Amino acid sequence: MLPYLVRIRDELSIPMIYVSHDPGEVSAIADWVLVLEQGRVVQRGPADLLAS
């Protein structure tokens, strides 16, 4: 499913909201990330900086 979403994102140049608990998936698809804990934003920024 992930390759399909990446292709759609790239071909149509549209923003997406992708929700996942898997950091590997997120880093594969996202440019920008919000990290939530108990419904509150605890981190946000470029995906490559938050992947660690």
C-alpha cells in the first residue's frame, strides 16, 4: 500500500495526512511530522530530524 501512496503523492503533488505507529513507514513517506502523546503535539518538524 505504501508504494501506491507514494506514487499518488508524487504524481498528483497533493498533500496527505498519514497516520502510523511505525517510524519506518513515516520516514518513507513524510516530509513533515507531528508526534502526538495523549492527543497533544509533543514534537513537530521535518521527518528526517524526528526519525531518531
